Amino acid sequence: MADKEYYVGGYCFSSKEDVKQAQKEQKQAEYFESKLEGRNGPGMLAAYDKILDQKIFVTPIGWTYLISLQKKLRLLGVAEEKIRPVPMYFNFVLNNNKKEEVKQRIVSSGNKSKSGKGKLSVILNIVLAGLVLTMFGIALSGNNPNILNYKRVILNEYASWEQDLTQRERELKKKEAELLNGTDKGASGTSAEDGKEGSFNE
């Protein structure tokens, strides 16, 4: 015996998705019933046609409600030819010829999709391989340190720092020498000026 959680409105469904859809349709049927109560024949027929056009009901729960609407329409005096039948959107029984046709269509479409998927897969793999190689090229030739070239970049950076420091050291020594030469000349110049002032004062 089937599990009771699959029962809705006197029907036993085979999946939880079908049960959810049936429960939804049961609520919709109750809603329509409350809205259609007291309507005349043409008003109820218009609502019935709209429900069919929107394909709201796809389970036996909804179909049962549609059949009850048909009975009400007849009781309200709506002509039989104006009442549309409840459409069934799928087959309940397949004959053997149709089964074979369906199997052949599935097999042929499966083969087409496999060959199409295979080509697409090869193309995507080639593109991805090209991108990976490009990324390695950029990483190796770049100046920023990364896992592939960190040793070379860091050694180059230290070498440039050493060159900068050596250059600055030379410039400092040169300026220091100029300052020392300038202070020696300045010291001898001031002593001579002192002698001139001393002789002028006398």
C-alpha cells in the first residue's frame, strides 16, 4: 500500500512534485468555487473558458473540478456545444509503433547532441589551454614577483637598490669633498680679511 503522504483528494500520486501540484490545484479549485458562487451561466462559462485557456489544472484533482464546473454550467442552462471539453495534454497509452518512433527520436537526438557536445568540448578545451599558456607567458615575463619568477625579480630589485645606493654614496662623497675644500678656502679667506681689518684699524 502506498504511503499516505502521496494521497490527495482520493488520488494516489507517484511523486512528491505531483502531490504538491495536486495540493496547489485543490486550493485553486476552492478559491474558484468561492469566487464563482452565485454567478449566472454566461459569467461562469467565461470563467471556465479562462481557466481552460490558462491551463491551470493539469492533475486529476483539477480535472475533477473542471468536470464539476461543466455539470453546473449544464444546470444553469448553458448549451452543450458551448461547453468546451477538458483537454488532456499527454497520452495515457502508447501503442508499440509510437514507442519505437519515440525511442528512435531519442536515440537520434542523443547522437546529435553527443557529437555537438564533443565538438564544443574540444573547442572549449583548446581555448582554455591557450588561456593557460598566455597566463604563464604573462607571469614569466612580468616584473611583479610571482611563484614562477620571484627569485629573478627579487635579485633584480636588490641589484637596482645596490646601484642606487652606490650612486648616492658617490654623490655624497663628492659633495663632502667640495664642502671640505670650500671650508678650507673659506677659513684661509677669513683669516686674511681679519689681518686687513687689523691693519686698517691701526
